[in-house]
Amino acid sequence: MSIVNLIQSNNSEDVNKPYNAHPLVQYLQKPTREFTREDIIRFVNANQIRMVNFRYVAGDGRLKTLNFVITDEAHLEDILTYGERVDGSSLFPFMKTGSSDLYVVPRYRTAFLNPFEEEPTLEILCSFFGADGELLEMGPENVLARAVKKFNETTGMQMKFLGELEYYVNSKSVGFFEATDQKGYHESEPFAKFEAMRKKAIRYIAACGGLVKYGHSEVGNFSRGDESFEQHEIEFLPTDPESAAEQLVIGKWVLRMLAKELGVEISFAPKITVGKAGSGLHFHMLIEKDGRNLVLENGTISDLSKRIIAGIMDLSDALTAFGNTIPTSYLRLVPNQEAPTNICWGARNRAALVRVPLGWTGGTNMAEKANPEIRVPIDKEHNRQTFEFRVPDGSANIHLTIAGLTVAAMHGLQMENGVTIAESLYVEGNGKLKSTGTHLAPLPSSCFESAERLELKRHIFESDNIFTAGLVDYTILSLKSFNDNNLRENLKNDEPAMRELVRRFIHCQ
């Protein structure tokens, strides 16, 4: 049975969870967090799966692969129990070749079927372990796991994240139904040429376990010679930090695989050309306790949220070291491009560093107003409010960025004057400060400056050994190696140099 047929058969309405597109969830009739080794073996045997791929995120932020042809059940049980050896020095530049052996061990809850293989193939994400059998301290997924554990233990609360994955599709211009330049927001086919690709990506991501909220075309639309560039976005639903990172990594992989099938180029790069919309990787957050969203209090942003936002703003310049990792990142963080440039926050303000978007807080039953003849019950206690960090882009190391935001949240909760700081940096919808007399600090303007900001605040990230000193050292060294201090000025009137730089970093992370 092909993977497409398997997904379709397991997604029919005669099962107990008809809305869940994940074939393993359908077959095992349990949520992914409850998957066991025996569950995986049972699914593999029942569906005649003969290939299993281990996947893991290396130092460059991309998924790596180790393929296994399953010869018998004992072989499958062996790799699911013990994992396999890999060369760490080829995966992480900070590891020495003299002692670089690592283990990759599968996390059962991440198993999914590869939607691109005709013969059913199981994919499963792995964690890195060192020679001592302990989790690799500098492994990105382990840094995030430590941050999450510390936050949950010290606060008694949980954070949830969702990402907005923006990307450009580059193809040959077809010459008809051309979208208006920089007016592609929510455009439809036939003006949005790659809507079908986006819809297919959403279906596949959901089948791989991703919690997709929606997809749409984005602002960016332009042509250059015989090339067309079209921007899209896929947004996810809030989930625990580790799952939020995993679904973004898988989402990128799915989109790149679809681009390969179609023979087009896809890029998550922060900037394609000057004067056109760049691509961000915005992160929405919320805080929960006992299943209750704490972002609001009495219908307005809570003091708890303000303290967390204060912590994020205090560390936002250093966070660029994980979320804006290539020189073209800083060509996006310029005025008048719906990207933040200064450290501030606001409600519904897309130029702010942290934005509090609309959150269905008005208490009005809009469904009944749209359908006046029909009574539509709503839960007025249901709180969907989030706040959004708008600085990162597609070059971000996703696990480290979410880990950094979690550290920043804890930092804000420990700031005695966090509420006051947040209130002093609040901007109104017109971009004016609510509190006069406060100077807005700028974000870094280069990788080199980002490294300098991280150096100044590294002790906060390294507290509780969440970020290791070696990882921070490596991050600083890597960013400084670009030597891009005056990049914006140097490229101001040099279009050929700009194109060369964009091409160099077109396939970031």
C-alpha cells in the first residue's frame, strides 16, 4: 500500500479520531506522547514497513538522515532500543574528531510516515547522547529540553509556542494572472501560483504530526526578468515548546521536498532583495497553569505577561544570536518593512519587537452577528490570546531560539521591576511611546554586533547550565566570522553585491 493510500485510509471517518491526519495516531488510537517501542513495532509489522529513517537536527539546523532496511523484528527492536552511532564532528563543528562518536536514540512520540515515499517508510526524530550515555549537553534538542524543564519546575507553569513559517517560491514567470507587486497578502489562485503546493504541504505536515493552524499567501510578490518570487506562510497551533520546534523543522523539510518535486526553488531566507518584504519566523507564546491561559487578566494583558515581555525585551538583542544568524538577517530588520528595529512592544503593532495581536477578547458573539438567524453558542471563558516575538527569521536555529525565549521568560519573572519596564516600553498603535522620555534601544545591525550583545548577556543564558559555555563560545565565534559590521552601508548602492550575498545564503538552516 502506498503512503498516500495509507494516509487516506487511516484518515477516514469510520475511526474514533476522524480529524487527526496522523496515520500512527489513527492506527494506535492514542496520542503521540503515549507511543511506546512496542507500538512502533506493531505499526511497522502491520503495515509491512521495511525502511526506517532516523532524523536529527545538526549544528546547521537541518534534518540529517540515517537509513535502515529492516531485516526482521529483532533488528527493528535493536535500533529502537539502542539507537546507532554517528560522527559528531561532521554534525557539529564544535566537536573534535579525536573524540566525536555520538549516539542517536529515537524519541518514539515523533514517529511519522514519510509522505514522499511510494513504499511506506517510517521516520523518527532522535536525541543525541554522548559516550557516557548521557544526553549531549550541546545538542539543540537537549538545550531546549533543559530550558523547558527548568521553566516548568521553577514557575509551576507551562509555556506554549507556535511558529509562523514564511517562505518564497522562486520560479519562471508564466506571464499571466500576475499578482500586484508587494500586494500578495491572502491572494488566491490563479494570482497565487503556488497555492496548491501550500495546501499539499499543510496536508503532509499534518500527516507527519504537525498541528497546522492555516496557510495563506503573503505580502511579498515581485518579478525580476523572467523570474517570479511569491511569498507564502504556514502558521501552526500552540503546543509544548519541543513539539513546536519539531513541527517547524518538519515543515521546512516538507516544503523543500515539494519544491524539489515541482522543480522550483524555495527559500526561507530573511531577505531576497532590497525594498521587498522579507521572511520572518515569528514565535507566538502563551503561559498556562492547570490548563488555563494566563496571558490576560480581567480582559487586559496580565502583569505576569508584562514581566515575561520585559524579560524578552531585555534579552532580545542577544536572542538575535540564535534567531538571526546570517548577514542578510540584518537587511530585513530595517524601517518600513513590517519588521522590528527597536526594542519595544505594543498591541497589534507589526513594527514592534513584541506584538499582542487580536485575541477574541471583546466578548461579542461575532458568529451570531454574521448569522443573525441562528443562535451560535460560544465559550466566553475561552482565552486564545498570545504575544508574538517578531525578530527571528528563517535562518534561526529553531530549538535554540525557543530555548532562548524560555530563558528570557524566566529572566523576566525574576526582574523586580519587570512590569514597570514593560509599561515604559509600550508603544501605541501609531508607534508613539505611551511613556514619554524613554529611549528605544535599537536591535543589532549585523551578526558581529549580535555576537557582542550575546557576549554581554551570556551569563543569563548559561545560568542553570541551560546553554553551555562551549555552545555560546561557538555561536559568538561563528557570528563574528562574517565580519559584517558595515554591511548595510556597503550594500546600499551595490545591487550585484546584494544579489551575490542573497544567493550565498538563499538556503539558510
